[in-house]
Amino acid sequence: MTRATRAEGALADVKFLTVAEVAEVMRVSKMTVYRLVHSGDLAAVRVGRSFRVPERAVHEYLQEAFDEHGGPVLP
């Protein structure tokens, strides 16, 4: 298996969310999600004029927020 094939396989396993889906998960406005993306606090990929956010990036962002404020650890 080549490096490109492995990368394609790994990328196929990544679930991407729309800004609206991220906003719903985080219970914030879409504008808040856009601010997080533009500030670099939340990883995203630009697809045309839209953004797609890896689901893992949302979990990592929330985990960091919990850790900063002494909150519970997410699974």
C-alpha cells in the first residue's frame, strides 16, 4: 500500500460537518462557529465558498475548553 493510498483511506474515515451541524452540536450560533474557524481555534477545510469541519476537531476543541475550565473529560 502506498502512502497516497493510506492517506486516501484515512481521509475516507473522516466525518465532516457543516457549519450548521457544528453550531447545533455546540449549541451556539453559526456566526460563532465562523468566528472560531476564522480565528484558527477550530480546524476547517474550505470547500468552494463553504467550510467543512472534521468531527474530531469539534471534539478536540470542546475537550480543550473543558480542560481549561476544569470541567469533565469527554469520552
